[in-house]
Amino acid sequence: MNRDLLVLFNQELLSPQAIEHEVEMLHELLFIVERLDNLVTAHEILDLNKYKVINKALTLRTTIHKQELKPFVFLNCKN
């Protein structure tokens, strides 16, 4: 995936190769964390219209793929 990251390093302490390695490791970490299975595990849906907390994997997957949520329906991180 091609993305823009703003990474701040103290250039006096790290060589350009070390900085490149750190950025590459950060890309790998974000790739793992942003997988849909991991997002479904770490989130829940708060539906204030029905006063429900939804943890079903299929419902979470469809909700994450939606461009826009209904009013008072929130995607909440469990962390």
C-alpha cells in the first residue's frame, strides 16, 4: 500500500538506512493492524437509536465498509 507518513526522528542518532528500516517496519505493523479481521476484533457498534451494543462479526464487517453511518450509530474502539 502506498501511503504518506509523517515520521519524526532525531537524524543525529540514526543513519539513513536505520530510518528507512524503521519506516519499513512501521508499514508492516500498520498493514497487520489495519486488516479487516483485526478491526472487527477491536471494535464494536454503538447504536443509540436502539440502545444496543453490537459485537457480531458480520454486522461489523458491513458497517466498516459503509461510507457513511446512520445518525447516532458509532463505531467504537474497545481499547
